[in-house]
Amino acid sequence: MAGIFPTPNPIFSHLITLTFLFLLTTTPAAATGEDGTFVKRADRRLLGLKKEKLSHFKFYWHDILSGPNPTSVPIVLPPSNKSTTAYGGVNMIDNPLTLGPKLSSKMVGRAQGLYGSASQQGVGLLMVMNFAFMEGKYNGSTITVLGRNMVFTQVREMAVIAGTGLFRFARGYVEARTNTVDLKTRDAVVEYNVYVMHY
């Protein structure tokens, strides 16, 4: 086998190594910019960022687990039947958002995402959801909510961490108050007040 492949020329090997090292040290600057960084200051005007405003939205969130067309379905069951808090269970949601507490009132959007039972001591949920609006100028825009929801607390606060459309660069918080809950079916209606800073 040694006779099939000729012995490499040492000068040629050094040239290949030097060429490789040259490419390795010069490529990142070419790929990321003249100064070698990958970040640059953005012009606020090009992104449509003007003066921030604070908006307040109020609607009702319908979590429907019963009936032929539930809007909240379990995707992970609690690992133990002995848990009184359903710790470890996760539900995927596509819940209607309406102007009034009745499901028949005008729908302004949907809450899409999931919630999971994240507390062993009480009924505490981790909420991860987008409020996807479908009304007026907000149609197609979303607000992203993330937070802890201790269900039996009168008022729960969660963070608005982002948004899309008219809510790009959004931040703020939501207040959740239980309006009604059916202990048999676990269907619930929750009033949400959303305070969001946006451009």
C-alpha cells in the first residue's frame, strides 16, 4: 500500500497548511462585517419605531375541556393519580377570547399555546400562550404571555414578553381573574386585562 501513494512534498504540505490558516483567520471578518462584529446599531425609523404607547385590552378567555369540541386538550397526563394538583400534566389550548363572559359574545381572538401544572403544593400553572387577535386593525397581531398562574389566587399577574405585527417589541403584563369555573367539567372563564407597551 505504501507504494501506491507517493510521499507528500513537505513544501506543498506547508503551503496547504498556511493557506488553510489564512482562510481560517480572514473568513469571519468577511462573513460578519469589516470590523469583525455581528451586531450593528439599527435605525429605529426603518423599523417603524416611534413613540411608545400603553394600551389596555380586556377580554374573556374560555378554557373548554368538555363536550364534543374542547378547546383545551391534555397532551401529557400527570405521572401520578395520587397528585391532588395534577402536577406534571400539560394541556394544549386554542381558547376563544370574547368581549363578554358568555361564549356567545363577540370573539376578538384566540389564546393559542399550552399550560402545565407546575406546582406540587397548589394548583399553579405555567402559562405559555399567544393572544392572536382577529379584530379590526389588530387582526393578525399577537401578544405573547409567559408566567405563573396560581389558579385559586384572586388576581394573577403574568408577563407580556413579546409580540408580532402591531405589537413588535411589546412588553407589559396581564391580570387574570377567574369569572366562572365548573368543578365537574373543569371548564373555566377567566377575565384578562392586558397592559402592553408597544409602538
